[in-house]
Amino acid sequence: MGNFMLETKDLTKRFGKFTALDKVNLQVKEGEVFGFIGPNGAGKTTTIRCLLGILQATEGSASVFGLDAWKDAVEIHKRIAYVPGDVNLWANLTGGEVIDLFVSLRQKSDKEKREKLIKKFELDPSKKCRTYSKGNRQKVALVAAFASDADLYILDEPTSGLDPLMEQVFQECVGEKKKEGKSIFLSSHILLEVEKLCDRVGIIREGSVAQTGTLDELRFLTRINMNIETREAITGLEAVSGVSGIEKTVKGIAFQVENEQIPEVVTFISKFGVTRLESKPPALEELFMKHYSNENVSTTSATGGE
Amino acid sequence: MRGNFTNTGKLVKFILRRERIISTVWILIIVLFSMVLAPGINTMFPDIETRNNFAATLENPIMIAMMGPVYGVGDYTAGAMYSGMMLLWIMMTAGIMNIFLVVRHTRADEEKGRAEVVRSLPTGRLANLNAAIISAVIINAVMAVLLGLGLAATGVESMDLGGSMLYGVLTGLAGLVFAAVAALFSQLSSYKGGATGLSFLTLGVFYMVRAAGDAQMPINNALSCISPLGLAQRSEVYVQNYIYPVFILIAIIAVIIIIAFKLNSIRDIDQGFIPAKPGRKEAKKSLLSSFGLSVRLLKTSIIVWFIVMFALGASYGSILGEIDEFVGDSPEYLTVIGIPEEIVEKMTDADKKEIISKYFGVFITSMMTLVGLIPVIIAAMKPRNEEKDNRAEHILARGISRTKYLFGYVLIAYISSIIMQCATAVGLYLSASSVAGEAGIPESFMLGSLLKSYLSYLPAMWVILGFTILVIGLLPKASGMIWGYYGFVCFMSFIGGFPDLLPAWVAKISPMSYIAKVPLDDINFTNLALLTGLAAVLTALGFFHYRKRDLVYH
């Protein structure tokens, strides 16, 4: 098992005839922030539930801290903090009560830490959970998680209901935990978040891990969409390294460029008299579609097309 | 303001479409149940003499407080008896239907954010409330007409078309009173549970107010008529058929609805007038464990059911003094409560009261046990519902083992079975002894023997509880079927008085059939031990399977 905080080996989960996970292999090292990305329905939550021992693997294994995720679930849980993707709470309990309950199931609660986090996330702990929006319910789970002193934090799409300001707060909290040497397993489908926070990334598609590596290794993830218009028609761009997917638009051209090639590309295009320049990070789905479309067509005609 | 009601018509259509199954079922149950019972009265009380005798037993303050004034004494027709005994309950049933109906389409829609979607379309500000009320009017009108025609169609002699239509209309109007009340509380309270709870509280208050008026000697009509339920009873359906309560009820409904509209027009969406009071910022110590959470989640249900069981016990205890008159001489009735024919034939006036009270006691013990099972099954089903709603994983992912998690709920379920049986027995004893005096109550209604017979049913309850846990462990997706088994057990107990109806082995599937009829028979300790053992095995198997299965989220 070595010193992996978390490891799956050919983890397979079937629900009846449906295969939700097909030989998933993942490793998270100590002190690492690991981004687990994939489109909706790819199997992120199922993987996490196997790691938590809420679901039992059909084949293969899942282990946390070197312990078996199913058999030693209770032991494992004492050292992890978990935020589910879909936070449902008890209508009659207040946010403050839920936070206290969650923290105290694992350890004695640290009041100061709790107050600080509640303030940071701008949560009103005296309100009944039934009145909370999705974002507020997520804040309750996040406060409870970050107020806990765990070795591993498993966070399942924790920011999907938060506004940008709160996303910022969330990123700070993750940063702090990382500084303390904690490990974080963060599932997400927002690239920007993963890019900012994660040391390594695993990509899951249709129930199996397509690739893992550092962001540098998975360079296609950090491509930027560019949309430019110039006075003169651009020629020879395809020869510049790091550029791909060139397309003609109504008035100019659109293409993708890898992050570190941006200086070269900008120098190159400036020769043609740029009148308009637009750049933005592509959505995960868009990247995936472009990156995986070729193998999809050739290998899996049954599952392709999505 | 112009356009407040824009597009109400389309919303009405939409609501009626959403209601096409649930409201149809409600109406069918109300109408068919009413129709089935009407000829039953004629069978049980075939001639005017038996009916008049029965009317005399109804004319005591306790019975009148429960059911309302007895009209038509002297010429107590089947119709008079029917409306006297049924109208109040059917109006309250219609009230319950309407409370759920209106809250569902007003406050609940708002809470779920559906009302916002509708409001953002070109609909008027008051269109949603307006549509909900118009739909309620349509649904209640359909129910009123079907009920009236249905009762007239039963062909019971004294139940003519005019009286039956009045009966139907009063039921529909009582329903609309509570539709209006629910509409009002949906404005006042900012959440669904609050609106529903306050509406039910009003229903209870209306029942109690008329009980308080009716129980006085002479009957305080003015007080009773403050309650729309008491007012409706003053129509004396099938006796005098007075129409005036109909008009007053319509006026009451109109006033409440106008207030609801006014409040709706001056408030913002999602807001209520009763301020949501802030709760605790920090949890009490008692909440801070898996078991503490289970207690907290089930506390209200157990307290409410405790009160219900106590009150039901007390209301049965209160009629004990006149039990022989209440049951009367009708052989059918004596069979229903389980007195064998040979005993009925040999019964003398001297031992009649004692025999009837004994059998009656045994009969209600099994009935009350069935009612007491409801909160027990609710408690046992709670972990499954928590699992379904994605909340169990909060606890199970925090170092709490499956066994410990499930055990909390199972323990509460077992304890509540004991609580419920004691509540009924104590309620029975207290009211029986206060009505009849300590010396006047029969031996079988002393606290000791009541507790003995009620607690002797516990092992049967535990078997059903054990089944519930087994189903949760083994067949989580099908765990709702435990209510089907519960329904079967109820059915078997109801037809217990007619042993020839079904083959003997069918009755044996119900654990209730193994409980000796204390105090008629001695406690069968062997059976109790066997049932307890079975319950333990079922519970253990449930735990075993719960530990080794996946959580199921649907």
C-alpha cells in the first residue's frame, strides 16, 4: 500500500447490469490536493461512496490510509472529513445544531474555529435548515468539515451552489489545510477551481479513469480559447507550437492555445494587426469533447456520442 | 391593481391535472365509505324500537360531546341515526382532505420554488391563490354532488334525495371552510409544516368548541355554533333539513377567503406574517450523538402519538359505565366485539354488563394495539427514510458504524411500543375510574389487569417491528411493503369476530392471533416467549443484512 492516503485498484462497481465504475485506478499521496474531474454522471460520486464504505466494490479494491474502505470504514471515518455533493439536512434543526452534531461525532468541537468559519462563510447558524438554499446547506457541510481536524478531506463538488465570493473563501480554506500538510480529494467539474488548487488531477469519463497526472502533464486541460480579429488575414498559425483547433469565424479566427505558449502566439498574431482579442478558459465538457472525440469515434461506437 | 388574476383559468386546469389521482381517491373513499355504511344501520337496527332504544343510550353528555346532539328522538329513523353519527366525522375527513389540498398548491409550492416559476410567467399576483381556491371549490362541489346522489341511491327509506343532497352540500362546505382556513394560514406561516399544523389545530379547536357547547345541560347551542362543525350539525339532516346553516357557512368561507387574498396581496413571495423565530445557534449536549439525533427526530412523533393513545384510551374508558347500553342487544354488534353466540344466548341481565365489558375490553385491546403500532413502525422506518433522503450518510461517514446507527432507531421503536401500550391502559383506567368511580369499574378495568392485557400484546408488536427491520436490511427498496403487512394484520384482527370467513392458516400469518385474550383467557407465556424469540431473530437478521449492503438512495 505504501504511503498513499487513498488508493483504488481496478475498482469496479455494478448496479445490476449497469456498470457505474469500470476498473478505476487512483492514488493520492500524503499532503497532496488531488482534483477528481469529470462530467456529470461520470462516476465521481460513486467512486467517493466506495471510498467511504457506503457502497461495496463489486470487484477490485478501495483503501484509505492503507485500510480497507469497506471493512474498516469506521476506523477510516475517524480520520476523514466529508462533504457530499448533494447536501440534504434536517428541516427542524438549525445550521448551528447540525454543525455541532457533525463535528462532535468525530471529536470535541473547537468553538473558536467554528465561529471563525461561520463568520467567514457568512452563515446564519440560527436558521432552520428548511430555510437554507442549496448554497447555504453546502456551507453548513463545509464549516463542519473544515472545523474538523482530519487527515484527509473528501469534498464532492463542494462549490456547485456557492457564489464566486464564497468560492474564494473555500479556496482559502483548502489552502490552509494544505499548508497544515493535510490531504484533499476534491471532485469537481469546474476546471478553474481545479487549476487553482490541485497538485495532481485524475480524469474520469463514463466510469473509468482516462488519465491522471500533474496539470503540466495534462497540458490539454490548461488550453485557452482565443477568438481574434485582425486587419490582415492570418497565415501560418498552425505552424506555431501549442496551437490547435483553428476555425474560421464570421470576422476572424478561433483556436485553442496551451497556457505556456501564449507569449509566442501573441507575438505571432500581433504582426497581423489585432483589432479584437478575446480569450477565455473552455468548459470541461468542451475540452473533453475535443480531446477525446477521436478515440471515441474509433473505439467505442456504443458509448460514444455523449 | 389590474391583472391580479390573469391566467387563473390555466392554473386551475394545471392544478386539477396535478390532482387527478389524489383528489379522485379522496373523493371515492369518502363517497364509497359513506354509501357502504348507510344500509349497515338498517341491518343492525331494523326496527324503530331498537333505534329508539339506541338513541336513548346516545343521549348522555359524554356521547353527545363526542358525536353531537341527537335529533329526531322518538321517531329515530335510520337517516336521523346516520347523520347524527356520521356527518361530523365525514366533514372532518373532508376538512383534512382540503387542508392538504390547499397547502399543497399554495405554501408548499412557494417553499419548493415552484410558485416563483409560475409567478415569473404572465400570471397575476393573486392568480395562484385564486386558482387553488377555485380548484378546491370544484373538487368539493364534485364530492358534494356525488355524496348526495350516492346516499340517495342507497335506497335507505328515510334517506331521501333532498336530505342526501343537503348532507353532501354540508360536507362540501365544511371542506371549503378548511380550504379557506388553510389558505389563510398559508399566508400567515412561512412554511408548509406550519400552515398544515395550524390548520389542523383549527380543526381540533372547532371540534372541541362544539363538544364544549354540546356537553352542557341543556345544550349550549350558541357556543356550539361558533364552530362551523357544530353549525352544520344544526341542519338536522334527514330530520328537519334546515337550510340556514348552508348560507352562514358560505358567508364564513367568503370572509376567510377575502382575508387570505388581502394578506396575499400585501406580502412578498416566500414571506409569512408569523415571523420565523430563530433557533439555537449551538446544539444542546443531548443532540451531539447519533442516538441523540434519532431521539430528536422522533421526539415529536412519539409525544403526539402518546397523547393520541392516551386520549383514545380515555374516550373508550368514558363509555364503560354505559357499555351494555352502548353495545345494546344487537347480536351482530355482540359478534363484532367477539362474544361467541352460545354465550350471547345464555347471557342473563345480571351478568350481561360484566360479560360485555370483558369482551369489549379484549376487543379494544387488540384495536388499540394496532393503532399503537403505527408510531412504532414509523420509528423503525425512520433510518430507511433518512437513507433515502441522503441524510444517513452524514452520520455513517463520521465514524458511526452501521450497527450503532440502526440500533438507536430500533431501540426507540422498541421503547415506544411499551410507551404506547402503557399510555392506552392508563388513559382507559383513569377515565373509567373517574366516570364510574373506583368501586364501580369492573375487575377487568383495574389498572393492573389492563396493563397485563396491554403489555401481553408487546411480543406481537415486536414481531412486526422485527419484520420491519429485516425488510430494511434485506429489501430496502421494497421497505414500504411493511405497511401492506400491517394492513393485513389489521384486516385479520377486524374480521376476527367472523372466524369462518377465511381458512384458519391465513389468520396464523398475523402474530396477533397467538396472543391470548386476557382477561378471558390466561396469558399464554409459551407463545409470548416464542414470539419474542422470533422478533429477536428477525431483528438480528435485519442488522446482519443492513451491515453488509450498500446504502440505497432511492
